[in-house]
Amino acid sequence: GEGWFTFQNANSGKLLSVASVDTASGLPILQVEDSGAWTQHWRITTGEGAEAGYYQIANRETARLVDGLD
């Protein structure tokens, strides 16, 4: 709700989450059980830094953007 989404793995049922509530850069992105925590909430947006035709994914708890997934 309110423009926030969760990303759920179709196989494991786990959600994409930031590793902690710390706002430092370089935090790992994990798959975890659903706890309802804001670290599991994401906003899909265009904005400064997003190239034409691409989107950014921002975390609700930390306000940090996903830089890349490995």
C-alpha cells in the first residue's frame, strides 16, 4: 500500500530485504522470511540517476537505492 511494494521469490516465498536499518551505502540485499518490516518495502521510481527507460528501486527503511544485484 501507499506506493510501497514487496518483491517475493516465486520458489522460496522469501522477500527482498536490506540487511539492516543502517543507512550506510553498500548494505547487502537479502532474501528473508516475511516479517512486515520496512526493510522489506520498496518503491519503484524514476528520478535523478535513472536512465531513460529504467527505474530505481528505493528501500522504505533506509531510503537507499538498489545499485545492482549479484
